[in-house]
Amino acid sequence: MFKTKPHSAFARLLALITAVTIALPPSLPLAASPAMEKLFYILKQKGSITADEYDLLIQTMKDEEKGAPKASTPAPALEKRLTQAESKVENLESTLLSTKGQVEEISRVSDNTSPSTMSKTDLDALLSDKWYERIKLRGYVQTRFIGLIGDGDNPGVVQPNDPFVSDTQSLGIRRGRLVLSGDVTDHLYLYLQTDFMAGVGGVNALQARDVYADVSLDPAREFRVRLGLSKVPYGFSNLQSSQNRYALERPDALNSAVEGERDLGAYFIWAPYHIRNRYKDLVKAGLRGSGDYGVLNVGVYSGQGINNADRNGDMHYIARLAYPFEFDNGQILEVGASYYSGRYVPTTAGTFTPAGVAVTPNVIGGGGVRDSRVAINAILYPQPFGLEAEWTWGEGPQLSDDLRTISSAALSGGFVQAVYRHVFANQAELLPFVRWQHFDGARKFAANAPKNNVDEIAIGLEYIPYPELELTLMYARGSRTNTTDNPTVAGPRYRDVDYSYLGIQAQINF
């Protein structure tokens, strides 16, 4: 699927290590010296090598010391991670020679310590840069057009997680994200994300999407604690970035668990070092992974949704277990399971019953309505054919048929998606996909927690001419419960609507 040049990625890695070796004093061997780790750490902090190149060098050094085989990584990931490093190799020798004084200083520091365990005095002596110089800036913008087809007989269809699927909107910017992230210290990682086009009250507004810190509990960063506003670790599709998804929006069944995907929480996360690298590689290789949320993730979160205050003083409890298996042929299969439980306080609003009686539904259950779900998923990454399947079951707040009460009711749903990835010789990509989704349950985050029934099939094609631009064309047809009729008018408020639409999106990555 992926062709490498005669000077392979592995050869370039050897060249990088060789250049490092040339610059070292004879007393600093490559294989086992903690001083080598300190040197790599300094080069990463000064920007001479990237954080990914640092991780790869450290892992390679440790593998060679143990005589173990190299840590496995998808070929496209290794290629992409080292292509940019190739040009640095030519100048790395002079860069290292210029740090000769620091190398000699390192050799005088105890060889029994690593950068993560060095004293502040030692670090200050070795590093002259500031923490804010290690923060990275990136983001993406999604410009989208949605055209409804044959909707004249059933006006008012709305897809909850896509405001452009509507008879009143068509063209706009779906997301405008800006991310600041980086290692403030070897034990502290910060992640800040804003959305300049968040829909708040029917208008676009600036919104905080992520504000969290990862505190590493060990030098290898296998054990972490995440604190702040971040994605709730439930399922796979909720964790997968909108920047990496094939279909235009997430499936209703999974997204209805945590609309907006985020909440205030605290989580304990564990994953072995090589699995953390595998999670990174799945994204960097263009395989659309979910990112690194650990093999085991347990914690608590507010449960009332992104940027919403807690309403009952009770926490939601959550646990997620996932593992990306790598087979001998390089194929990756990720399987996972998630569970959460808590009590949710729905928002209520006045409405009319079918008999024309004005009511405001009563919430059954002191302190909120029982809200719990379990989800399972299996992801065969596209190499070149891929398949995704995810399903959820549980119970949550739901408006009664007579519109008078809100109590806990059963729900279920999920999706199946197939995709084929073709990479051209110039590294452009073409990805046709098809997705079927189903959901039978209520939208707890909507006013009065109305019941939804969704069946939809979508067929699409994504074309990536170069990494900075992704173009998506998608046709969707289905039926869903209409929750947009005027609540101040007597008569049926909720009814099923058939719909179809064509979506076009241009995504700019930077």
C-alpha cells in the first residue's frame, strides 16, 4: 500500500542516530547511557528534533539496549514521522557539535538520572528556553454546504449534531478550531482548544472546547491523570476528532450520550509506552484513530454537558477499556468497551399535549433521572479496507407519550461503516465510504428529552490532494423523529420525517 524510497525510513533513523553518535564524547556510548536520553531531551526542548522523533529515538535506544526487536509501528506512520526529519539529519551533526559543551556537562551529571528525574537546578543549567516556547499551535476549519432534497412535503427536519441539515440553513462554517498544546514540563502536558464557530442560541460564538492538563505519574508517562474540560471517554466515534472522521457528523446513538463530547471531569489513564506510540501512529499515518485515551480509562465527570453547570451535585462514573492489536501483516484491529452511570437533570419547557392542554413535564426522580449506558466497538483500520462497528444500550431520560412526565426509559443504537483507502504515488488519498446508523431512544440534552427514532444510510467520498486540504462529498437518506414543530401550538409535536440531503465540505488543516 505504501512505497518507500531506497533511502528507507529506517535508514534515515540510523543516519540520525549515527549523527548523534559522531557528536558525542567517546565516553558516552549510544546504547545504555542516560546521558544520551538527556541529550535527546535537550534537542527536543530546543526544537532541533520533534517530540515524536524524540520518542522514536528513546524507544530505539532502549530496544537496542535490551536486544529487543524494534517497536512495531505502521509503515506509513514511520514514513511520515521521519520524512520531515530527513532534512534535519544533514544538519544535525553541526547542531550537536554546537552543543558539545552541554554534552560534556551532561556527562558530569549523574548517569543514573533521566530528564524527568533531574533536579530543577540541573535542568535550569542544561536548558535555556522557556516552557511557552514548547507550546504548539494548530487547528482546522470546516466550510460546509448542505442541500436538502425533496423535503417540501415534510419541512422542519433537523439533525441534532449538524445545524446545516435544515430547511433554513445551507452554507456556513461548521467548525473553526484552534489548539494550543505542549509539554510544559516532563510531567505536565496542557491542551487548550477553542471553537470560533460554536452554535450557541442559534448564533455562532467563541466557545471553550477543551481546557485540561495531563499529569504524568512516571517518567515513561504510562500512568496519567487528566483534569479539566475534556472529551468523556465513552465509545470510539465520540473520541475520534471531527478533523479525522469520514462522515460529516457523528452517529446519533453514540453522540446522544454526550452531545458536544466533552464535560468537566477527572480521569486516571494507563497505557504501555509502545501502545501510546501506536495510538499516535494511527492518527499520523492517516488511519483516523481516536487518539490516545489509554488502554484503561476510569474517572468521574459532571454529566450535565459541555460548559453547563452541575444541577444535582452528583457525578457520573465512567470506565473504558480499549486495545489496538497489531497483526504480523501490519493490520490494526482495535476493540473496546465503555460504561457510565449517573443521574441527569433534563431541561424542561412548556408545551401542548395532543389534546391541546398546556403542560410543563414533571421530572420523575429526585436529584435527576437515572442515566447509564454500555458501548462496544470494533475498528479494523483501512489498510486499505476498513470496517467500523459500534453499538450502545442503556437507559436515560425520556418524555412520556402524553408529554406530561420525564422518566428513565430504555434506548439502543449504533452504526456500521465501511471505508476503502487508496493512496496515490504523490501521497494524495481517495476514501470512499458508506455508513448505516440506527437509534431508538431519547435526546436527553434537548428540552424535555424527546424520544428519537433514527434510521439513516450515507454514502460518501473523501479526497485529500495534500495534507492541508480535505474535500468530502456525502449523500444521506433516512428518517428521524421531528422535534421542531412549534411547541406553543396544540397538536402533535413529534412525528417521523423522511429526508435526504447532499453535503459538501472543504476542510483546511493548519
